[in-house]
Amino acid sequence: MTYCLSLLCQEGIVFISDSRTNAGVDHVNVRPKMRVYTVEGDRLICLMTSGNLSLTQSVVALIEEDLMLAKNEPTRPNLMNQPTLYETTRYVGAKVRQVDRLDRAALAADGFGFNINLLIGGQIAGQPPEIHYVYPQGNSLKANRESPFLQIGESKYGKPLLDRGFTFETRLSEAVKFGILSMEATMKSNIAVGPPLDVLAYRADSLCIEKRYRIEHDDPYLREIQQAWGNGLVKLVEAMPSLPFPGTPQPGAFEIT
Amino acid sequence: MTYCLSLLCQEGIVFISDSRTNAGVDHVNVRPKMRVYTVEGDRLICLMTSGNLSLTQSVVALIEEDLMLAKNEPTRPNLMNQPTLYETTRYVGAKVRQVDRLDRAALAADGFGFNINLLIGGQIAGQPPEIHYVYPQGNSLKANRESPFLQIGESKYGKPLLDRGFTFETRLSEAVKFGILSMEATMKSNIAVGPPLDVLAYRADSLCIEKRYRIEHDDPYLREIQQAWGNGLVKLVEAMPSLPFPGTPQPGAFEIT
């Protein structure tokens, strides 16, 4: 399983991914799912993937093949020379479709779905920061001010906190906390999502990697925030008002007396 | 959609269900999903249902048909005369299988799954309080001290809080809050789960309905706890320590420079 999350806010973008993959409970491995590509001062692109690991690897392999070949052939279309982030997303979508042509039929013949989803985000110089979702069909969706986060993989456990408190106006440093706590809720409820966690806090217009962190499973910060969050939540529940039950049953009951 | 939850603790059981059903976005209706059956001093059985509304109605209709006919035929097997809660659960499972024989083939012919799940809980005099999950196949699973809650329907949004803080040792009054907040997280993230909410807090060995409450959408308590919880969560995020980003990128980055 996988959980990847990108949070778009006024000050920039937070990207967070876990690193656990599993094919049944007896094949649990560490596979980082975040890749960051930068040409300092020109653009930063962060790519996160979920789904069938073979499919996501194929898409990444095709993307990196283009990047390698573009060194000797600069006009070759690649991840880092598209005019906009929208076109960058379409470029990635085209690679998804290429892998679809390579593998979908063979997978379907054995009953496997074509399961691959990607998040792409970052900034190109002179343009705003953006985050996009690329579907298994290769089409895409962009986050905006009103719907400022995108998730792939095991997305439900970590969503209520974001729905509750994260907005486009949230400070970048707070957005990092929201992201980590969303990930933490997911790790707590699904053992197939786990550390190390990759965190990139991208500051708008920096066009480079300033703040990146790999949180290992024994990271003191992770232990600290898990404990503080757990204790804080339980105290918060205790502080909530109690339901004022009436003394008698309410209408709507079916009762045999 | 539906979310129903039962929480087993030392002092008793909390049952909570929402009341929203939808068949597409243009058929959203109110359908309470909790039914409580009592013979005071002898037993209390609470039934909650999720899935295809026609199937859950059929199962309930068959159960209530037996109850009605048993008035003139007291030895007729029914929900309220089984020797144990396990047998009560098997009785309900048998009704699920009866509806399976009635409807599964016709549904499957048009591509519909046989989607029905139930939670059954309560207490029979002289026996401990129990909660059980009944699957679409009619078999069942019982909660225990180590895994003290069961959910049906849209279960993921509301699970992290329970995983974090609810245990068998949680007081009954606190368990009510955990249940309502789990429901609240679900309503926040899935518009197809909504009030009125039915809440039953069953105190062990009471063998009657003491504390039952229907929370309507404009209930002052619901508004109060939603606001207090939302504000409390955001403040709790603010109080969390910040991720100590290092000054330089971490290993594992793929960078074009």
C-alpha cells in the first residue's frame, strides 16, 4: 500500500510520501515513492506514485530515459523542458498511456487491474506553483484554492484532519505538520503504510530544494509528534461536552415490551 | 452510504448509526439504520445495517415477521428467543442467506453485488455484553477486549481516532464521545454519511434502554461538539513540534543539477 499527499498553499507546496510496498503480507519492502527533479532557478518538479510497483517503475523508467537521452538531444521532449506544468502533466500522462499499451492486456488476462496513480507538482520560473493528479487513463486534475490538496493511495484515514483544518491560507510550516499528521493517522490505521517518510516543503519562487527530510522509523521527531498527537487527541476527547441523554427513549425506537 | 459503529467497553456498549442513504446523488434519503429490541430484564438486542437498502430491508422484514408470528407461536425461532448472542447472530446470518437465495442471482444478472453487512450487539441476562459483525455470506465475527470496536459502511475516515484512543477500558461516557467524533470525522469527509444520528449507550447488566438519543442535523449538541472538536484539532496541530529540516538535501534525492 501507499499514501502520498501534496498540499498547496499560498507560501508553497508540501509533498509527503511513505515508503512501504507490499505484495501480500510476505513481501513488504521499502520503496521510496517521491522523486524530485530540479534545474535550479528554472524549475522544480516533484513526482509521487502509487499503485502496481511494476507499472510505476515503468513510467519512471521511461521518464528518466528521456531525461538521459535529452543530454545529447536537447530538443527531445522530457519532464524538464515542457512549457507549463500542465504540459508536464500531459507528458507524464503520455508515459502512463505508453505503459498501458505495453502491459494492460497482459495484466488483464490474469485478472490484474491497470493500477497506477501519480501526483506531480512544483513550479516553473515565472509561473505559479501547482499540483496535479494523473489518473491511470493518463488524464489529469489540478488542485486549486478551494480544493488545495491531492492524495493517492490509502487516502481516507488521513483526510478528515485535512478537511477540518488545512486551507490554501495555511502557513507552509503548519502545512508540513498537517501533512505529517495525516500520514501518521494513515500509518496508525493501515500497517501497509509506513516509514521512512519523504517530506519536501517547497517554498514558492525558490525554484530549488531547500527543505527536504527523510523521516526514518526511529526518528526522534516522529516519535515525539506521534506521542504528543496521541496524548493531545485523547485529552481533547476528554474535554468534549458529554451527550445530554434524555431520561426516556426517543421516538423512532422499535421496542418489544 | 452508511456508517455504523459499535464500541465494546467494560461498562457496556455504544451503538451509533447515521441515517443517510443514497442511490446516486439524486436519491438521497433519510433511513435510520439502528433498531433496538428489548425484553426488559431478559435481553437487549441492537441491530445496525449497511449495504443495499432493499437487501437490508428484506433481512429486517424476515426478522420482524418471525417476531410477529412468534406472538401466537412462542417456540418459533426468532431474534429474541435464542440461547446466546452467538446463536442470535447465526439466526440473523440465516436470514441473510435466505435473502441471498431470494435476490442474489437477479442482482448479479444486472451487475449488482450482494452488498449487506450488519452489526448485532447487546446482552442476554446472565451472559456478558457482546458485539458481532455479520458478513454478506451470513457468517460472523465477535469483537473482544483487544479489538473492541466494529464498523460497517464508510469505516475508514472514523477509524484513526478509535485506533488512537479507544480501548476496552474506556469509560462508557467517554466511549460515546469517541463514537460521535468518529462519526463526525466521517460526515466531514463523506457527504453521503449524515444526520440524524442514532446513539444508544447500553450499560452492562441494565437489560433495558436507558440512554438513547437521536441527534438531528440542527441539534445544539452536535453543533457544539463539531465546533469544539474542529477548533481543538487546529490548535492541537499548531501546538505540535515543527519538523527540524536540515540545511541540505538528504540522501536518496534524484537531482539534475
